[in-house]
Amino acid sequence: MHTRSRTDGFTIIELLVVIVLILILAALVILTASGVQAKNRNTARQVGVNTLQGQLETYYAQTNKYPTLANLNDAAWRTANLKKLKTSDVQDPRWDSASPACAAHDKVMLAAVPTANCYSYQVIGTDGSACDNVKVDCAHYTLTAVLEGGGRYVKSSLN
């Protein structure tokens, strides 16, 4: 009697091991790619805040005061007074028009307090009180971007 050996092909166990290894490698690639994307968005946040700070300091050098939050949230005011500032410079990479803290009528806004997915701008007078540039000049500010993975990127007025 002739016995037949089954050496052709793979066993179920071998196939399962290969599938598990492929799934593990795919998960590692996905996790690495998402980490790189978050790091890139955090870098974009830092660049945006630095650009905004540069424009605010240029404005201060010309007027001896900083704009109010309402000024910065007015696109027409920004265009007239911060000529090199683009809307993309005040828009977080993950900005969403549905967020009430940083959007109004689908337009980019700076938040009054640090908020995820939007930049914030707090401005005060010399004595730390609220300012309006009519009765009290705005003398100090803090710009903040909330970073993915925790932490904040903060820039303050230079004067």
C-alpha cells in the first residue's frame, strides 16, 4: 500500500501565523504614520503662532499697542493692518468650522482661551485689566496653540 504525504502547500497554522505577522506590521506602519502626521501638524502650529507673533510685534512697533481680540478676529481689519498675515496663519491645522470657540459663520477666529484645534489670543492692558484700545491700550498678549499629544506652544508679547 502506498501512503501519500501531504507536503504540498501550507498548513492552516502556518497561514494564520503569516496573517498575524502581516497585521502586526500593518498596525506598526499605521501608528508610525499617524505619529508623524501629528508631529507635522504641531510644527505647523508653531510656525503659525510664530508668524502671528511677528505680525503683532510689527503692528506694536508702528502703533505702540496690540490689537484687541475683536480686531484680530475681523478679517477686514487683519487685511488692512497686518498685511503679510494670511488667514492660514491664524488657522490651526485641525480647525473645524463647527467649533464655536474658533469659528463664526465658517470664518477662522482666534479663541479667547486655549482651545484644541484653534489658536488663542489673550490681550490685556499695562495694569493687567481688560483693554479696548480706546480707554485702555492693549499692552501685553499671550498666543497659545494646544499641541496634539499634550502640551501647549505659548508665545508672549516682547515688550
